[in-house]
Amino acid sequence: MRALEDTGYSAIRIDQKEHNNKIDDEIIAEIKKSKFLVADFTGHRGGVYFEAGFAMGLKKPVIWTYRKDHLDSLHFDTRQYSHIIWETEDELYEKLLNRIQATIE
């Protein structure tokens, strides 16, 4: 993710990391090491709810994102959080860059 790199951070995707452990163990280990979590809820991938909840339990900031064309299906459990609503990758970049700078730095 360009916005992470431009603020001095790097994204970790467990599905792209070589390891021999259980996937959940890798996710937990990486979240524990992270300063914050970017969670995109577009499409309701179940793992993102687990990851965001775990990060919250560790008192790590979660940056919530959701693509605008799916907004009508945003789950009620996350509606209370300030989501970055985006339409294009360029818009996500700008908004995410600003949110990281406002929240983390």
C-alpha cells in the first residue's frame, strides 16, 4: 500500500508471507508487532472482523475502510466507527495517507 510506504510503514499480508505456522498464529503475531491496523470491510471477509477486534483488544488503532459502492451493506457492528469511504484507489490513497498522519504520527 502506497499510503503506508509514504508514511514510513509497510503492509503485511499473511497470504503473501512464507511461513509454516497456522495462519491465525501468524496473524496474531504480526498484529502484536504492529503499531496500527488498516482494515477494509468491503465484501465482508470474515477474517477482517477478527483482525480488527483483536487489534482493538490490544489497544492498537484500527483504521476502518469501506468501498462506497458496498456502503449499503456496511455491517451494523462497525457503523459506529469512522470509516474511510472510498471509490477509487487514488481516493483511498489520499484519505488513508491523511488518516495515518492524523492518527499515528
